[in-house]
Amino acid sequence: MRRYSIILIVAISTGSAAFGQTGGISGTIASASGFPIAGATVTYRRLVNFLANVGKGPPRLAPGEVHYGASAVTDAKGSHAAQGLPQGTYQVCVDVSGQPFLDPCKWSTPPSVQVKSGQTSVLTLSLRQGVFLQIRLNDPRSLLPTSVSPADSPHIITGVIFGTGAFLAAQRASVDSGGQNYRMPIPSGTPLNLWLFSGHVSLADSQGKTVPATGSKMAFQAVAGADQVFTVNITGPAAQR
């Protein structure tokens, strides 16, 4: 029997009428060449409408609207499914751990699907495969924290800037006695800029050039089939301003 791993996340809303009218989403996730992708996390997020904001208060949901989200993990055939979704329009994002497939919500127009009461909408997605951007932070003086908690400091912000200035952060993948490793999937053949910034430590690139305290953009373009690797050195504490 086919089994799915499903996590439901529901936020408090101003109305509950939509919960009595539910449907579902099913489909498959495959590579651009048609091979099914197993183990992909598919996230469904319901898009909501707000009342016109009058005054200085926070935006309020329109009557009957609800925030709702769910996720499912694809099986060996790349199949995904979620039921009991309040009717409405859902944005669908896909993350493939350990493989450089590009989440369409980050690198293109987010796909969407309409959920209608009592029906299961079908959504089949083909993911473009990129390469991994790998950033090695050498830390010979052990100035960075040794755990991977995002709350730790000193911290470093790194990732890519693309298009008209959109920024995507790279995730810290591992920590060892000599430094840290960051990784993220990126498209090949696309002009990108590596972004580096830290308010806590001083940075230098692999050639020894100091990264300005205001941050640095390094232009590059990844080649298909090969990870894009950068090495950054931690040279000392950040200069006091």
C-alpha cells in the first residue's frame, strides 16, 4: 500500500467556514528528463485575501479566509498527495534534500493549483536540475561557534543575489574543527553574485583580498555538471566601528 508522510500546519484564523469545504491535491514530482524524484518535500500554502487596510493596524484576513499549510514527502514513484485542504488557491513549493534540484518557488514563478470542495486537483511538476554552490569558511582561530544553531553568533550571511536584486541565503550544512560549510542548489549558466557579510568577523577570499565590512558581491556563473566552490578565510574579529 502506498504511504505518504504528511505534516499539517494550521494557523489561527478569523473564520472557519472554509474548513467545512475541503478538497485535495495529488500528482507527481519528476526531473526535467522525466525521472520520478523520491523523497522530495512538497509544501502546499493557501493564498489568502486581506481586507483593505484602514488606519495603522496590521492587515486583517477577509471574512471566511484561513491560513493553511500542509506538506508531503514523495514516494518512490515521485507521487505526492494531501487531503482535507480548505478550498482555495495553493502555492506549491518543492525541496529535494541532498540533490541540486531547483525549488520553483525560489527560482521561477511559484506554481499554484486551485482546490475545490470535494475534489482532488492534480499537479505534476518537472524540476530543473542545477548544481550545488558550496562555500567553505576556514576558521583557523575558532572565532565562529562550533554548533549549527542559527541563533549562535558571531554569524555570517552568505548566499546569492540574482535577477533584479533578489537574495537567497545559503544554509549552513556542517561545522568541523577547521571551519564551516554552507551549501545551496543554484542554476547553471545564470549570472549570479556571491554575497558575503559579517558584522562579527573579518573575511578574506581565497586570494587574500579582504571582504569589505559592508559586504561583498562576487560575480560568477556556474557550469553545468560541476559544483561551484568558494573558499573564504576568517582572518580575525571584525574591526570595531
